[in-house]
Amino acid sequence: TESSYLTLNDIVQHYISSQSHMRSAKKRLPSYLKHYLDFFTVIKIGTASVESFSTSHGLEFDNYLKLIPNLANRSIHNYRSYAKSIWLRAMSDFEEVQISNPFRKVRKLKTDQGRNVAYLPEQVAQLKEQHRHYRDLSFLAQFMYYTLCRTNELALLQVKHIGLYNTNQIYISSGNSKNRYERHVQI
């Protein structure tokens, strides 16, 4: 493909065709690709050549994503990462074309802590202190920690599941598992 004929839409379509899980026409586009293509439509450059897409367009894409309601900064980072991967794929597959990644100089936004925040050392010390007073809670926490079982998996556990197939294992059935896979946990 000559560089003057390689458009932004072309590299997105090339990326889609290279991803086996997106090849099916029956599947809808992932939201990150949908937003990226919508951005091309809004600024009317989908048919422009790839050389015309610059770092300023990468910044514009960030600003475009900020305008989408209920889209957290972490999601914006994820969408930008996917867009960056489209460009990296194009750079590796179309080496004869002078393509530079427009997202290389775009700074990350400040993100809030997620819901799975690790405990601070002071909090760990407080928990250990509380465990001395509540032996059952201490045993349960240690059991969860060493077996890597989830709370709901332990709640649905029955006596018959402990040592069912092997004396050193706990059987977690697919009906009790979060991801619906049966598994054995070493004790």
C-alpha cells in the first residue's frame, strides 16, 4: 500500500482483521474501537492519510473521551492504550510508511484508587491486633489467604468438599465458583 493511500480508517480495519476475536461480522465492535471511529467522524479525518495524524490529534482524542459521560480516567487510559496498540500494529506492519505514534507524548490523567486497594502497614497491624480477640475471624482470614478462595466460595463450601478426591485438597464445584470453573485448592 502506498503511503498516500493508507488512511486512518485503513489502519483500524487492518487492526480489526488482525485480531481473531473481532473477525466475526456478527460481533459488535468493542467500545474502545467504536469511540475511536466516532472520533474520526467528529473531526472528519477518517479518510485522511496516516501521516496527517499527529500528537495534537492524540490530545484531541483524550479531550473527546473526557466529554463522554460516566467515563472514568482509568477507562480513558484503557481506551488510549487500545488506540496506541492500533498505531503500534500499523507501525510494525507498514514499515514502508512513515508512521509515528500520536499518543507517545500524551500524559496520563490522575486516577482514583480502585475498589481493590491494598492495606497500609498500619492497617495490617490493626487487623492483626483485632485477630487476637476474634480467633474465628483470624482462622477464616488465614484460610482465605492461604487457599486463595473467595468469600462466596467459602460460604457455599460443604464438609463433603473438603478432602473429597484428595485429603490435602478442597473441591470447589463450578456452581459455587465465581467464574463457573470447578477447581481443587491445596490445603
